[in-house]
Amino acid sequence: MAASSSSSTGLRLSVKELGITPTSSAVGIVPYDVFINFRGCDVRKTLASTLYRTLCGMGLSVFVDYEVSEPGDNIAAEIESAILNSSLYVAIFSKNYARSPWCMAELSLILQTGKTIIPVFYHVEPSDMRLETGGFYAQAFLGYEGNKKRYSSEKLQQWRMALHNVSLYPGYLVKTAEDEKKITETIANSIWKTVKMVPLLVARDTFGLDEVVDEFERSLLESTRSQKVEIVGIVGIGGSGKTTLAKAIYDRYFTSISRSSFISSVRDAKTDLRELQKKLLDELRLKYSSFFTVERGRSVLAGCMSDVRVLIVLDDVDRVDQLDDLMPAKETLGSGSLIIVTTRELGVLTSWGISSIYKMGMMRLPHARKLFCRHAFLQPVPLEGFEDLVEKFLSKCNGLPLWVKVLGGDLYDKSKNYWESQLDKITRILPENIRQCLKISYDSLDQEEQEIFLDIACFFIGEKKSLAIAVWDGSGWNGENSWQVLENKCLVEIDGQNRIRMHDHLRDLGREIAVQHLPHRLISQGEIADILTPSQEITPIRGIMTTTTQFIASSAHEEFPRCSSHFQAPFMECVELMKGVSSLKLLAVTENDFTEEFATLSRDLVWLRWFDFKHSNLPSWLSLVNLRVLELFGTSSLNELWKDNTHAPLQLRELRITTSWGSSLERFPSSISCLKYLKKLSFIGYFGEEFRIERLPEEFCDLQSLEHLELRHCKLMSTLPIRFGELTNLRYIDLCSSEELRMLPDSFKMLRHLQYLDLSGCRKLQIPTDILQNMTKLQKLNFSGCHRLFELPCHITKQTYLRELHVRDTCLRDAPDTIVQLRNLQTLRIGSPLLKSLPASIGGLSSLTCLEIDDCLKLESLPDSVGHLNQLQYLSIKLLAIMSLPKSICQLTNLQTLEISDCPISELDLVSGNASFMPHLKAISLTKTSLSRISISKERCPELQTLLLQQNDNLVEIEILGQP
């Protein structure tokens, strides 16, 4: 940099006449972000000063001579150190620049570092630096050449080359004051991106991360996000990859948003968040006045961020007040701002008003395999001979990224024997680092929430949520509130069948804790032997499960309960041990395990699940006083529920009875009306087996709390009570395969709150055209197999919440154009031998993802508007008379599966004409068609993996063109 002089002879020359060379012996090294090289007399009070202030205001460390030099300082040493320890250089070339040997010496040293240099041509042209005759720089060198004693020809040649080389660099021209103002901001932002905007160190080998980031963007971020402020949350259990995803998103956006900050481990700042507030302000390069309280810090943040575009990540937040203290209101931020919050607590996000939330899933198996192998073998595939062991370990990891990495690293360079011993160990015990990571969330629960967590881990995985809530409420707990807490902390979730799910590692943690916890939860014979002793001591036992229940799909909408016993010896052998048991609330047993000897165990029971029930009624020795949930599976001998009306379980919330061998039960007792709290009643015959119930008693209509009624395969039931419509709390009705049911009572239409109605297989039922007159909340409607259905109910278009409509195997004559008003319809299954056409408006079903058209032998064509079903993913066409598909079929850009069966279609062309890009099409199945030729372009269908061809006797040519 040029040192200004008080006279023309006042230049300070030294250090071998400014022949500065790089050295590592400089004293007092201070790193700088930017070094500004300039001639003071030209730009010190203008561009250099403005640029310096702007860069410092961004929080950058900048070197200029008047900032550090004091009288007597060895300027050369300080300048040399500053140059060598700066990240980037700005050289301002002005008219008198070349007249300063200091400037020239600095420039020569800067070029030797090989680092980035930004040239600014201040009222000069780049050509001036090439020493053309008559230019400012050429005149300066004439002066140097006249003093050969001080400036050698070698040194002057070095300086000439430095100027010439820099003149070729891309730079900035400043010719006016307006140029200077604009260019200062441009240069400052460019420097910030170059110097400070360093990507975060996302862990290497993050297989599949780009896919997750893309999915995050598609689902949560607007395509035109520069125009709005977005605050999004990422939620998941510990070790699921929340921080890694947040870092990757930050790296993708930080170059386009100049003010950015990533605040890690907010959870660790337990009380005083002032330091995090200050860190946030500093990283965003916002000027602020000192503050000494968190409350004042909030005000400072709000003021400083007003109308400022920022990128902020707040990682691992666990309390709402942390968001209050670190984040201003959304409406105060500048347009285009993006704020990301990661947490284990869903409730933290929703309580603060964050509605855009990404829930972390587990790693997909191919990505988990690569990550595991990278840590175990230092390559993405297993070593020969370890393939089976790798798959076994991956099944234990269950897609949790943290465990995939930890286990892989632990197994690196170990023998097969070690692998096998570790596999056995982790089957029994969670590794301590995984355990501690997951236990953070468990420790944050209160006592009641912890009890419910342990219940789920031991008993309720795979069970319906409503069943568990009934049990917890019957235990004196607030089941719904506690469930919400657990769900918000990502410790549990509900699947598509409304069944409870918990990650395997959380389950293992819960069962490990439960072993040492009172009251005990026993799920194996070994635990009973370990915990119970033949003494007079009272042992508190919460629950005993002698069986495991799996619900296996037996049809499209049936789940068959399969029982497997944990006990090698009969449970009855434990009679003596059980005498000391108290407070037993939960019991799941088989017929052979539960006899009168255990009568005392039933006194406090809240939930009883009894497999292979062989009694004709509930035995009198069984106490039903406190029972909330009763399930009897395999009831082939049952002919009445309870023999004595005084034995009725008055506190019951759920009653479930199933048979797979037929049942002798013919009627409900009149005392059924005493079950004032009953919410759910399910009678289900599996594999076509039936209950012999012919009618429901009028007293049945006194069950005013009933919300869920399931009477499946009651094939002899011919009528419903006249007062049936008085069951006004009903949300769910399933009367599937009530083959003798002919009429519905007029009161049926008064079920205003109904959400699910299944009358499938009611072959003789005359469905009233006004059945839906007062219903506006239906989400699923199933009339399939109703052979007397000739037209859709007249109020079908009022069902604005309807998501599924099933009308297959009916006698529909037509489908009205008004069906397009079902804007939320996602699934349509339709089929009738009388149906000749589909409505032309069908393409207006904008939410439709699944369309199945079956057994429409008079249907000769599909409307062109089918191609407008932009969300359609699954299209199945069976037993139709169509000769060809509409050309618009190729416009289904989200289609994943296409199935055509038993149709006289002669050609399938996904190549020529208007064939569009179908990026998601994965499978095509063609069975019993008249196809002679198939043309498919892999370029237009890059994801196509399966082409299934069966019994297409006319097929002579298959053309598959191109590569994806």
C-alpha cells in the first residue's frame, strides 16, 4: 500500500529498496480477510475509505496502513505480514498509483501469493497499466528508469509484468461518483461471498442427501421463494439426520443470501440466550448497540432484522422461548428470507406458529448400505464374505443414520467373529452412545408421559391409537394429552391404518428401561421368572403379555389378528408366582393360559385380549368392573356375550369380537344399552366366516357414545332398527357383506357426523337416492358390490371432503358430470356392465391420484380429459371395450403405474406424436390385450423399470428407444 508523503522527497524507502519478498519470520501475525492496496493521495478519503467502512460493517477484518501504523513502526514488516496473512486483495489503480514504489512492491508480493486479487480502475483504463506511451503509468516508469542506482532493471521488469498481468484480470471501472457508490456495494458483496461464505462441513459420504434436499424443496419451499419469507421446521428423533439436512439446505442457499447464520445446539443454551443473540447479529453482519438482557436482545434483533433478507438456521431447539428470543416476527423480515428450525419437539414448531414442517424419515436401504460399508470397509460395497452380515446389521440399524455410522465405524478392520459377537450383543443391548442420544427425549417427559412411553414400547406398537387411549384413560391418565406430547417429540407416530408405530431403537430403549421400572411390564416367561418369586411380597405389575399380536392383511381392507406365544410352557404353571401380583391392568393371553385359578388377576383389569376363546359366554369368575377394552379372538363357541345382565362391563369403551371359524352368536343382549360409554363396537368374520346375527335390538340405539360400528360378514342381518339414526355420534359404519340387508331406515340419513360408510357387498340393498342428504363430512364411501345401485346418490356433490369413492361391481348406468365437484377426491374405483361412458369432466378431478375402471364391457372409449389428471399416479383399466387409449394419456406426468387387462387395445405408443415426458412412470402391466406393437421411449420414461406382458397373443413387436 502507498504511504503518503509530506513532500516529494519524503518517501520512506528501505528493506533492500522495497524489494520485499515472502518470508515466514514476520512477528505479530494477524490474519486479515481483505488487504486494500492503494495510493493514499488519490483515494484515501474517497473509495478506499468507503470500501474499508463497508467491509468492516460486514464484520470483515480489513488491513489499511492508517489502521495499524504508528510512528516508529516497521511498516515493511507489518505490510509483509498483512499481505501474507490476508485471504483476498483489492488493488485500486489510480492516476498516481505507479508513482509509489510501495504500491508496486506490494503488488508484486500480492501476485506471488497466488490468491484472489480484485482490481479497481479508478479514473484510469486497464490499457494505462500496459505502459503505453504518454500514459500515467508510462510516465511514472520513466522516473524509475532515471534512478538506476535505486531501481534495478530486473525489479522494474518485475513491476512491469505485475501491472501487465493485473490489467488482464476482470475488474471494476470507476469513472464517476455514481460508479463509486454502486461499485463499493458490489465489491463488498463479492468479497463477502468469496471470503466468509464458506460451506458448512457436511459429513462426507452422505449418501442420498441430495434426494432428501430435493424432496424438502419440492414439498416445503415455493418455486418463487425469493418473493416471500419462509419459516420451515425439520423434526425427527435424535440421530435421524436433522442437522445434516439443515446444513445441506444452508449450503444450497447461502451464496444467494448475503446475510446468513447457522446457530448450532441451541438446546445447550439452557437459560441465558444473550450470547446466541449476539452471535446471530454478528454472523448476519448487523450493527447493534450493547444489551445486557435477553428481553433487550429481542428488541435489538427485531430492529436490526427489519426488512433485511436473511438465511438463518436454528439447530436443535427444544423450547418455544428459544424461538421467541432468537427469531423476530415473520412479517418484519425482508422478502426472500429463509429460516430453518430443527428440533425433536413438534410442539415447539406448532406452538410458535410454524406450519411448514418436514418430518425426517429413515434412510433408504441402498443409501444406508453404502454409508455403513463406507465406514466398515472404506468403500461403498461389502467385502466378499461379509454380505449377509452387512444385511443383518442394517436390519438392526433400521435406517437411523447415527447408528449406521456408529456401527460401521466400530466394525472397521474387525474379524468375522467380532462381527458376529457384536451382532448378538446389539440384539440385546443398545450401544451407549445411541442410548444416550435417544434417552434425551425420554428424560424430558413427565412421569405420566414416561409411563405411557413404556406402555407403548412393551404393549401397544401396532395397536390402534383409540384402544391405547381408552386403556390410559382407564388407568387414570390423560391419554390424549400425553400422546400429543410423545408425538410432538417424534417418539411415536400413527401409520395409514391409525396404528401406533415407534422406531425399533426407541422400542428397545423403552423395554430396557421397563426391566428396572416399577410397576413391571412383563412380555416374556423369563421376565416373570426373574421378577416374581414364590413369596408373600406384593409385586406391582402393570401388564402381562403372554402373546404377540400381528395384524396381517387378509384382503384389501381387512386385517387378521395372528397370535404367537412368548411362553414355551403354559402360563398356568405360574399360578403360584402370580399370587403376589397387584394392580394388574393389562393382560393378553390364550385360552390355555387363562383359567379360573387366575380370577384374582382380573380385579383391576383395564384391557383384556383373549385368544382362542372357547367359552359360550364371558365366565362369571372374570371381573369386568374396571374393564375399558375387551377383545375376544376366535369365538367359535360364543353364543351370548354375558349370561347375567348384572355381569355387563359398564365401563367398557371398546368391544371387539372376531371369528375365523364361524360363530354361534345370534343376538345382542338387551342389556347392551347399559354400556353408556361404549365408543367402538367391532364384530368381524374373517375369511368369509359369518356371525349369525339377524337383527340389532332397539336398545342398541341407546348407545349414544358409539362412534365406530363394524359389523362385517353379518350375512343374515336383514334390517336395522328404526331408531338407528339416533346414534348421532357415529363417525364410522362398516356393514360389509350384509348380504340380506335390503333397506335402510329413514333415520339413517340423520347421521350428520359420518365420515366413513362401507356398504360393500350388500347385494340386495336398495340405497335411497337421498341417503347423503344431511351428510357433509364423508371422507370414504364404498358402494362396491351393491347390485341394486343404478345411480349415484343425488347429494354426492355435497361431499367436499370425500377422498375415496368405490362403486365397482354395481349397476350404474352413468356417472354425472357433476362428479367434477369432488375436488378432494383422491381415489375413484368404478365399474358397471351398464356403464357406456365416463363424464367428459373427469379431468377436472384435480386431486385424483388413483383411477381404476373395471368391468365396463360397454365402455368403448375414455374421455380425452383423462390426460388432465395432473396428480394421477395409478391408472388401471380392466374388462373394457376400448380399442385405443386417448392420446392425452401421455400428458400424465405424475403417472407411476399403468395397468391394462382384458381390453382389445391394439397399440401402445409412448414415443411418437404428442408423447410427453413421463418422468415418474415405473411400471407398465399389459395382460390379455390385442396389442400387436408396443413403442416406448426410455428418454421420455427414464424411470421405467418393469414391463410385464402376459397372454398378449397378437404381440409381434416391442420397440424400446433411447436411454434415460
